[in-house]
Amino acid sequence: MSQRMSRNTSSPDAKPGEGHLREGHLREGHLREGHLREGFTTGSAAAAAARAATLFALTGEVPQSVDIPLPPPHPSDSGRLTIPIACVRDDELGVRATVIKDAGDDPDATHGARIEAHVTLDPAFSGVGPHVLIGGGVGVGRVTLPGLPVAVGGAAINPGPEAQIRQSILEVLPPYFKGIALVVIEAPDGEAIARHTLNPRLGITGGISILGTGGIVRPYSHEAWAKCIDAGLDVARAAGNASVVLTTGRRSERLLKERYPAVPEVCLIQAADFFAHALQAAAARGFTDVVWAVFPGKLVKQAQGFANTHAKAAELDFVLLADWARQAGADEATIAAVACANTAVQALALVLAPDRTGRGGDGHADGADETAGRRLVELLVARARAAAQGFAGPAVAVRYVVFDLAGACLYADPATQSIFAPADPLHPGAGSR
């Protein structure tokens, strides 16, 4: 293959019937009024790079942008993206094209990453061709644990993006081409980027995952986070675990891990605000024990029964919280102060303030006596557990560990320690997996 240009100087890819952006997709730099800017997934970036490399191999032209299909099951006459191409070059062994991943306004670890596709076209005749073979190279992770949609040992390219890459190439191959298109997806900085993702915990080593069931990154996408929870649960279950810890974030996860060091890393799932979804997903996968690690704010919202505890979806009811403080035995002045509090942390501190006596233990507030503060925490846990059981169903035992913002444990279900003891049948050792 002869040496060709490596700068994006020609006209955009423009096959007849293409060029339709999916409704609602944002072009580069565009910001809808009142909305954050959308981006595209690593799968879409890989598909665009693969298409650009294929076009260059066929025509010698370097597209400034390409039009690609979204992953199936989007209909063929809609659901498309236009993605800019950063670079295309001939390396004598094939063609390499690069796309700069744009996650829009989403805090995506792969935003700005170079996603590359190296394409080699072998025209060897096959009566049933063309064939598109897709693999992962430098910076694309390898799957080492079961439970993911990619088999152990395979490149971490999910089925949806793989189909998107394949279709993006098949659309531009001429009818007479009956050979093989060999595609290797790479991310030069993928291994370093992956350290800031959940890949190590999911058993994906050596790089990032090529993801994106929808092809579009929507800022702070609920769908994307929910799928991340699902993936973590799948890996934990496939590893033989029947117990799992759901945390509201990194800090609650760290505190839980410090208190219960025997909890396997694979069993720690950052469920954030997805109260109902995480519990329903755990139940659907056959988990029998779920432990929630929370701070007071999320505990109160879970006690109120919200399916999602995000501030935009769940408003904390301080009047109700004051009534619960009354049920716990708080005095009238404290109850009135709770009703006027600004945060759950402040409200709980008002009730806990007189309770610091230097006592503590599992199932007790650190330094709390049998007083209103401890009873309020227990009441909140009981209500949150009841709401959780409503989402999870009777087959799942739900337990709680509650921390304050200083890191002290306000409540810990006594059974939590034994659930994750190495000798417990719910926590099989490495030799039994």
C-alpha cells in the first residue's frame, strides 16, 4: 500500500442516504439551551476510526468526518452520528485512523483519549464474504473474570460496539469485495486511563473498555451508571459471591472496607443514588445478602422510600424527620430544631449531640448511649431497610452500615461481619471458585 496523506484535508464521508444525525444528538461544540453538551462513546469513536481507515484504504481520500450507525437495534434509516476524524495515515501494513473521544460535558475518564483503528484489507476471495474481524490491541483491556458480555481472554469490546464497528465498515466496502477486513482497535493511553475506571475491579486488565450500547454519551447519564452497577453485580455473582455491598460513593466504600477488610473488592459496588435499581438488579441475579454503606443524608432519603435519592429526584422532608425524632424520644426543642435544619447531617447531629458518652459497638453509635440519637438512627435504618426490602423482595436480606461525615460508625448491622468472614459459605475462597 503506497504512502498517503496523514492530514484530514478532504471532504466529509457522504454516502447517499446517510448524513442524518440521530434526533437530539449534538454536533461538536453545540450546547442546547438549558442542557449539557452530549458526546459519543468509545464504541462510536472506534467505529468512526474504523470507517475512516477503510475509506482511506479504498479511495486514498482522508475524510474530515464520517457518518456512522449507532449500535443495533437502531433502525438503519435513522440513529446515526457524524464524528470528526483527527488523523489517517498509511503505515505500509495497513491504515490507521484516529478519533479523539469527546464525552461532551460528562465527567468521563476517557474524554480526550485517542481511539485508533488499524485496518488491513485482504481481498482474498470468499464466496460468503466479506468478513470483518475485530480485535483489541494496545490500550484495550482484556477480560479476566467471568460475568461480563465478553468471554474471559477476549478484548474488552462489548457486543454492541463490535456490531457498530462491523456495520460501519460493511457499509463502505464495495459489492465486489469478498475478502477480509482485519480491524484492531487501540487506545495509546488506555492502560493509564483505565486506572481511573472500574475496569481493575471488574477484572479488565491492560486498558480501557470499548463501550456504549447507545453510541451517545449523555452527561451524567442514569442509563450508563445503571449499566455500570449491573456489570459489577454480574462479575461479583459470576465469581461465586452471594453477598454484595452497595455504597453511595468512594468515601463510604473506603470506610466500609476499613471496617470490614475481608470484603472482596469485587463485592463492592458503587450504587450512588440508584437505590431501587441496585436492589432489584441484585435480587434478579440471585444475591441473598445486600449491605448498604451510607451517610445520614442518603439514609434519610432511603427511609423516605425514594427509588432514586439524587437531590433532583428526592427532596428531604424535615417535617417528617422531626416527627421521627419525636418517635425516638427527642425533646421538643430538638424536634423544632430538626424541622428547621438545612441538611440531614445537621438534623441528626442535633439529636445525637447529647448522646456522646464514650460507649459504642456493633449496632451502636460510636460513643452513643441508649438515647434519642441512637434510637433515631435505628428508626431510620428500620425504615430504610423496609423500603429496601420492598424493592429487593423477600429473598434478599438487606443490612446497613451508617457512617457520619467524620468517618465514625453510627450503626452497623451485627451480621455484616459474619457475612463476609472468609470461612462463611457465602464468601467462597479462591480454591472453591
